[in-house]
Amino acid sequence: MKPIIRIGTRASRLALIQAETVRDMLEKAVPGLTVEVHHIKTEGDIDRNSPLTSFGGRGAFVRSIETALLDGRIDAAVHSLKDLPSGLPDGLVLGAVPVREDIRDIVSTVLGCSFGELPEGAVVATGSDRRRLQLAKLRPDMTFTGIRGNVETRLSRLEPGVVDAVILAAAGMHRLGLVGKIDGYFEPEDVLPAPCQGAIGVECRSGDLDTQALLSCIDNSEINTCVTAERAFIATLGMGCHTPVACCARWDGDSIVFMGYVCDEEREITLTDRQDTAPGKSLTAAIDMARRFESALGKH
């Protein structure tokens, strides 16, 4: 195996924490291995104001890193797996899914109260249509506004009379040590998270068997089973980047609970479903649910 492996990541504080987690896991699993962390600036980091949908959705956070990987400047790429499109470029594979944090969304508020306790007409900031549409069903009286930037930047927008609440992923708050700023969690039954939310994915070249062997040492098979089903769901659904899609697969004893959500681009039809399945059938269950959704939405 290689004595040195170069891993690429975005340069944000959260991305570096995730890359350092992977580095530490690799160096512990493979004694004598040296892991170098390389910082790569992405489109999503350069333009922090435009909506993500205006330049390719969450793929904007991975394209530059994947180019470095394909060019051989790095050996592996560490991503928030929810940012990684379900279809990878030719020559790249998902080499490991080592860890997954809390999958839920959270609310942080000016008043230090829960989402349900916010006053009528409160201004809630989120850059996600998936979140906004689900939250509006819980509190149709709310006013929603867009937001971009890293976790700290979004939290800084909280200001009385301007933004009353910000919706974020629990995983980022936990990893950044910001649990004290969380005023409430949304259970998946109320607000279904983005596919693969909370999971770290490590991408590598399909022909680089040495790196694949190294990454296999830190892969978590139980987490991988869940995210594989979630990625299959969005790949099968085949909706555009403007379509709000959510899903999660969770272990419940010896079974996996798979939940899915989609709203059509016209925001006229919303579909949700739940399937309890054996682990070996979770992938099929996810694909079948996506096909049922396609049929209901009239996709061919």
C-alpha cells in the first residue's frame, strides 16, 4: 500500500474538521501511513451569494475537488456526502463512508425558543426549498427568506426584527461544537432531511486500487448500507436540481426504515412514504419507492 495518501477538501472550518476526522481514522487504521490534507476552493466557496440552483446545486461544492482527483493532484476527496451528486464522473467511485452524525435538521432562534414557540409571522432563514416546504406545513404563518454561507455566517444573520430563526443541519452544529446554539431538533417524521445528511463520503479514482484498499479500512458497512439506499433513491427519481427531494434510511433493530419525500417543480404535488425492510432489501425498497413517486408525478 501507499506510504502517503493525499486527501482533498474544501477549506471551510467544517470541511477541515471532516477531512481531519478521515485523516485520523486512516492513520489509526493503517500504522505508518502519512495523510496529507490539501485545501481546494470550489465554485460554492467563491460565490457565497447566488442561490446554489443558479450554478448547478450542491455539485458546486465538489466539481473542483473532483477535477483535482481526476488530474492526480490528490488521491482521495472528502465530502459532506449530501453535496456529492448521485451520479459520479467517469473514473471516480465512492471509496468509503466512515462516519455519520445526527441526520436531523435544527433551528437556532433569536429568542432561544423552539420552532413551535416562535411568534406568528416570524422570519425564518433557509436556503433549502426542501426545508421551507416542509416547515411551511408545520407553521404556515411563517415568513421564509433565503440564506447562503457557512454555518457561522448563517448564525450571524440572527438579529431581532431581521431574521428570527435559522434552519441548519445538526451534523454541522455538532462537529463545530455549536450544540449550545441549537434551540430544537426536527424529527424526520416532521422534516425529512436531505439524502445522506450527516454522512462523510470519501471519493477516489476507480482505477486506484491501492487507495481503495486504504479506504476500505475505514468504511462503515452499516452506514454505507443506508446511504447507498438514499443515493439510489435520488438517482432513480432523476429529478432536476430544482426539485425538493428528501429521504433517510435508519436502522431500527435488525431492520431498516426508509422514508422518502418529493415535491414537483411546480410545487403542486407532494409525496411521502415509509417502508420498513430487511437490510438486504433496503436498496430495492428505495428504488421501488422512487419509481412509485415517478409514476405518481407522471414522469416517464
